[in-house]
Amino acid sequence: MTLTETTRRRFLSSMGAVGGFALAGLAMPYYARGSSSRPVFTLGVQSGDVDANSGVVWAQVNRPARLHVEYSTSDRFSNAVRLAPIDVTPDTNLAGKLLLQNLPDDQEMFYRFRAADLQDVNDLSEPIHGQFRTAPSGKRSIRFAWSGDTAGQGWGIDEEGMRTYSTIAYHRPDFMIHSGDTIYADNPVTDEVRLRDGSVWKNRIVSEAKREIAQTLDQFRGQWAYNLLDDHVKAFNAVCPVFYQWDDHEVLNNWSPSTDLRHDDRYKEKSIATLAARASRAFHEMTPIRYMADEPGRIYRKVSYGPLLDVFFIDLRSYRGPNSHGLDVEPTAESRLLGERQVAWLKRELVRSTATWKVIACDLPIGLVIWDDYGHRTGSESISNGDNGAPLGRELEFADLLRFIRDAGIANMIWLTADVHYTAAHYYDPGKAKFREFLPFWEFVAGPLHSGTYGPQELDMTFGPEVKFMKAAPGGAEQNLPPSAGMQFFGLVDIDGQTEQLTVRLMDRNDTELWRTTLDPQISS
């Protein structure tokens, strides 16, 4: 099916009649009317990290305020639960998020924020609404989406806006995984971009923060605020939880401890550690990601979504060593991507998982060669080093993990990723690999959501990947195609509540189904 513009408008206008959507409160969630003394919700609402009994909700206002939150199983907010209010100030980026707990499982939940100026805390604004559905405790069917890469390569909010988000909303997923490059802190946006055919791409919205690369904390915050100015994004966030992870462009392209900014005149701040710390703070302030008390700022985590699904979010950016040659013969702290603590956590949680399907949300593809310096084809940015041989460098860490998964008998596992700005399905076959001590598995690639589209990357055969499907830009001179070229991609995953089969579909932003496969679960007796 192709989602035409007429169909899309009809879908959005009918939100109020389907599944509890409220047109006035949800399709346009960023208007909170009231007196001029009341704060205004400018960037909508968000929810995230939803499981069977809890979920995180988020909002931001335009001035210091006291936020009131209540939630209910009814869109009329009968018998609503009211949380203790919280104060938001410039120290918190005027944003606040709260964990809703003790929720009923498999239930549509409605929440709303109100705000009052701290000078008159009893004068509340009109509410701003959102909703999400909690995970089931039984085996009901589940649908979720994933993709990555938003507002990259200078392609900002044009007249159409970030339309892929509305296309995903049409499918009414239980949640979406944003697989990284959630912002492009190193990619400024200009008013116009001249295209190769002589036409002009016009960015309808360009904020002051988005005209510059991000270096200060406020500039990183402004990069996040820019994405949330898009109507499609705000409407989507109000009705669908987003589970976030990050990759490189939240800080700058291919960053690692070896990033050297001494000769980059764009950056006054030369410390990559300082930039990463500021980017991390903005990431956690501006997303509904859970707070981890044992490691504040941690991104890797597990979200259990009922007996059929566990999602494991891993972080290949925060604990990596330098982007070096990738040819170390023994694993060291410098050759790692995940780090020992994260690997131990992942192994432990995979063994403990009783869910039918285990999904690893990874911010980089495993078998694609991604150079730190493309011009000179040097430095290993991702996992594979390009030598097509036995595991070396960062491949050693993943070989150990894949061997562990085999030896522990962990079945029904798929990997989801983005990063490379095209869509693909990869099947990893030990019979075709140089390293063979693993179970066969699938890796599915989606994206971009609203960024440039690029040509395909080369494969490394260490883990035996085979391309079962791919759609990408032609490559060569046809690189960095704008969103208007139509090659913006996302994936949909459906798990059937009765058969427990898992179906993956790769889609484009016009809702054309490009490819699909259905996987049968291995059911233990």
C-alpha cells in the first residue's frame, strides 16, 4: 500500500475517531491556551520506555514553572491519579519528565500536563495531552517501528516537514525505537539548499541554534528543540512512545576518544569529552528515557514488553576506545566498543530473559565496513575492520558475545539498527563466515527518518553476512539525496499473539512495502 497525501490527510483528520485519539488535544498537542501570565508548552509531549506497569512522560515550557501531571485510563480523566508537582527551571532546560508507576497492563493510558508560573502557582494553564498503551502481561499481538537519523546533512523542516513520522503513525505501533543520530549536532541548517537538478530545497523553519554546530550545553539543547518544532514529530510523540538510543551525531561525526579537533576551526571547544558530556546531558533532558540510579546518564537498558518481547538497547558510543586500525589480536580496553561492564550486563540479561523474542537495538550494523576517515579508508568506526578474516580488534568483542549466545542456547534473537542511511536485510550465516562459532541470525537496517540518503557500504565476511534485500541511493555522485527524493525508510515488526511468529517489513515514507520476511519462533518444551 502507498500512503498518498490524500490518505495521509484523511488519517490525521480522523485521529479523533480511532482508538481514543483526541484531535484537539493530540494531533495539535503543542497549543496550551491561557492567560499571558501562564507558561506555554512549545514542544509538545513525549512518552517512552513503557512496559506493562510504567512509563515515562515528558514536557517542556517556555519559562520557569510548576508542572502538574495526572493520568487516567479514560480520556475524560475520570478517577485520575495526580502526581506531586515538579518545578522546572533553566537548570533543567525548562523540561520535566516523570515516571508513571503501578499502571494496569495492556491498557490505553491518557496523561496531561498543566503548568503555572512560579510567581503564581495556583493559576494553571490549559492542559496538554498525550497517550500510550502499556505492555501486555499476556500473549497479545505487538507492533513496533524502528528507524534513525533525524534532521541530518542540512535537510531541515521544509514545507512537507518530517513526513515519515506521520507515515509511521498511520500504522499505530505500540512504540518506536529511535536507533540513534536522533539529532545532528554537527550539521547546521541553512535557509536554502540548491539541488543538483537546479531546484531549491527550502527549510521553512531554521532556528538560531540549528544554524550553528553545537558546542555549548544550550546549543545542544537547541538542536533537540529544533526537531520538536516539526508538526509531524509533535503529533507522533503525543500518541506513540519513543524508546531512544544514541550514536555519533548527537555529539559529532564518528566521535571517539581519538577525535582530534585541534585543527578544526569550527570548534572553539577542543575537548571531545567535554562536548560528549554536554551532549549527554541534553539527550537525557530532552527525551523520555529512564533514569538509571546505578549509573546516571546510562543509555543501555532492557525494556520488557510482555511475554513475547524483550528489547535490549546497547550503547556502542559511550564506552568505546579510539577509532584505530581495528587489527588488535587480543581484546583490550582500547579495542572495545561495548566495554566489559555492558557486555556482562547484556549476557546476564539475555540469559534471564523468558520472552519469546529478544531484539537487540544496536546503533551500528555489525557486518558493514564503516571507516572513520572515508577519504583515506582508515580507522575503524564500527565493528568490522574490512579484512574479511578472523576476528580482530572490535570484532573480538562481538565474536565473544555471539559465541556466548550460541553456548547459552539463546534463541529467537534479531538485531535492529540504522546509521547508514539506507534500508537492508542481512542474514548472518556461520557456514559463510570466517568466524563460525555462532547461531545464524538476522540484522535489519532502516533509516533515515529525515536526512540524506546514501549508497551502500561494503560487507566484511568475518561473521558471514549476506544481503537479502537492500534499497539505497545509487552512490558515486548520487549521494546525500534529500528527503524529497523519497528514500526515507523505516521498519515495522509484528509479533503474532497466537502463532508467536515475527514479521519484519521494510517501508518507505510513502508507505510502500519494499520487502518482508516472517520468522518462526523456536519454542522450547
